[in-house]
Amino acid sequence: MPSRTLRAFTAALMMGAVSLNTIPASAESLNEALSGTYTSNPQLLADRARQRATDEQVSQAVSGWRPSVTVQGTWSAEKTEATIPPAATQEENLEPLSGTVTAVQPIFQGGRVLAQTRAAKASVRAGRAQLTGTEQTVLLNAVTAYVDVVRDESTVELSKNLVEVLARQLQATRDRFEVGEITRTDVAQAEARLSGAQSALVAAQARLTQSRTAYERTIGNPPVDLDRSPPVPALPASQEEALEAAMQLNPSLIVAREQEIASSYNIDLAIGGLLPTLSVQGSFTKSDGSQTRESEVEVSTIEGVLTVPLYQGGVEYSAIREAKQTNSQRRLLLAQSQREVIEAVKNTWDAYLSAKAASVSNREQVRANEIALEGVQQEAQVGARTTLDVLDAEQELRDSRVALVTSQRDEIVAAYSLLAAVGGLTAQGLALPVEIYDPVTNYDEVSGSWIGFGSSE
């Protein structure tokens, strides 16, 4: 049973995301991007169609219990000539017409229908978990694309500011050189730093273009006025709680578990090939003109058909052995999936803590570099510092600010990656303002359907 902390985490998960920097007006932008992704991403929509196709396996399996009805009609033209000794000839032209209605009701199929139905239901459950996994992947890609744009926009702004500052610094350096306060070396250093900043700006703009392209591909529209303080989702309180939740919610693990169950039912399905089958068959046939032009014949039959397989070349035994080995494979893959989930939770947990700590350190580094730059500038005015010292301080401040926005981006991605490893990165788990797609609706419609073409969506 879930622990009290797990239930508390699940309840918090259903309440939606909370912002790292509590700014109510800014908490909607990422949710809006995720909502648009959830409703329009082609990869996710395609996987929903795949799941609807998987639902049909149950309908196909249960059809083995249902009757089948066929109608057959024949018409022919016959000409008969008979010679009767010594010289008489008799000729007759017939146009026989007949129709037959046959109904077959299976009674016992060696347990194969039941096994196939149970295996199909397990496959449907596995497919739903796979759909959840696709949803998590798509939403995580959207989060990554979103914060990449935020990071790169901030980096471009910081790079532009540095270029402007260094341009003013270069002009001031040239002015001081003109009056003989400093040497040509100081001017060259300022020029070199400005050129380097301009090159970094071009590179940052190129990365921003790539990030915007990835954003549009994933989310479906160009990024406009993105929130600079994206939310962090509700997370487990401890690594142990995260592991416990992942054992129940992780979609990859659920897929492996359900596939193992389906493979066990496939063994029963294969064994059914050795068992007898029983069915009841009824038919009604009406023939006109089959004997003479005026003849009319009606035949009604009902019969029970028992089929006992004795030996069919050994294919059934081979199928049983194959099913057993497949089941063994699925059990081992389930064990492997459990290990992978545990590894993913531990890795993402550590990555989140590391990124969070890096954000705190980088924020402190920015504060310290701001104080240092101000002091170096004041000291330079009285000749206690060189132009190179000022340039170094400005570069260090810019670099620390870039490191801060990068670590903030990494913290958010790590948080959502941890949520995905646990199995809670879904539209419902994030409380997105969208109509939640329910795969059960289509399943209920088609699993018991006896006839109909359905819809394409």
C-alpha cells in the first residue's frame, strides 16, 4: 500500500505546479505552452491513434465467442438430353435456384478465446501506459524547449549589454589615451575584449535561433513574451518517496509489467491448440427447380460439431514452447525495467539537487561580482586598478550571470525530468487547463461493438 508521504505527494501532484519564484501573473505562460503541446503535438496525437487501434484487439478476441452467420445463393442453367431406345429423345431444361443460411455458435474453443481476450486486455493496459510515456516525453520536450528559449534570450540580452558596456569602456579608454593617462596597450586590451564580446553575441544569437526553431517544432507556435520565471512542479519530499511512487506510476515499468502478463496468457492460448473444440451449427436451405421445373425442396439441419486434434505436425507444441520462452523473456525485461527506473529516479534526483545548489551558488556569485566590479571601477578611477582589471571584472560578472540563467534552466529541466521518472509528468498531474484525453472512452465504445466502421479519430 502507498505510504502516507506518497499519498501526500500524489495529492500535491494533482494540485498542479508551483512556481519557484512566486509570481502569480507569470505562472501561466509555461502552462499555456504545455497545454498547446498537449492538444496539438503530432507525436502525441499519433500515439493516441495507435492506442485506439490497440483497443480493437479486445473486440477481435471476444468475437471468438460470438456466432457467425453466412448466406449463400446459387443459380445455374442446366440442359439435359436423354436418348431412349429405339429412337426416342427426351430433353429437359432446368434453372435451379437455391439459398442457404448457416449459423455457427462456438461453445468451447479450448480456452483460447478466454486467453486471447485476457492477453488483449493486458496489451491495452500496456498501450495506455505507453501513451502516458509518450505524453511525458512530449511535455518534457516542451518544457526543455521553453526554458532553452528563456535561457538563450537572457544570454543574448546579457551579451548585448556587455557589448554596450565594453564599447563605452573602449571610448573612455581612447579618451584617456589621447590625454596620456594610459598606454596604447590599454586601448588594445579594450578593443580585444569588445571584439570577443561581439563574437559571443553572434554565437548567442545563433543558439537563440535554434532554440526558437525547436520551440516551434515541439509546441507548434513561435515563442512570444515567454515567462522568465517558469514554474517548478510539485516533487516528492525524498528520494525514497520518489522511488516508491515510480514503482507504481512509471509508464515504462507498467508497460513491462503488462507485457509480461499478456505473454503468460499467450501460453494458455497456445495450449488451447491441443484441446478439443465444440460448436453448434444450424442451416436452412431452400431449392427451386433442382429436380424438375416445379420442384421445391426445403432442408433444415442442426448439428453439434466436436473436433479433437490428434496430431498436426507438432506446430502446436512448438507454439507452446515459443510462448513459454517469450514469457521468460518478458519476466527478465520486467526486472531490467525495474532497475532502469530505479537508476533514472536516483540520477534525476541527484541532478535536480545539483542544479538547485548550482543556482544558489551562481546567484551568490553574481552578487559578489557586482560588488567587485563596482569596487574595481572606483579603484581604477584613482589609478589603483588597470583597465585590464576593469575588463576582467566586467567579463566575470557577465559570465556569472550567464551561469545563473543556465543553472536556473537546468534546475527546471531536472525537476520535470524527475517528475517524468516518477511518472507524474502528465496533463492531469500538472493540472493543465485542457480537456484530458481519456483512452477508456474509445475502449468502452469498441470493445463490445458487434458491428460498425467507427471513426478515423
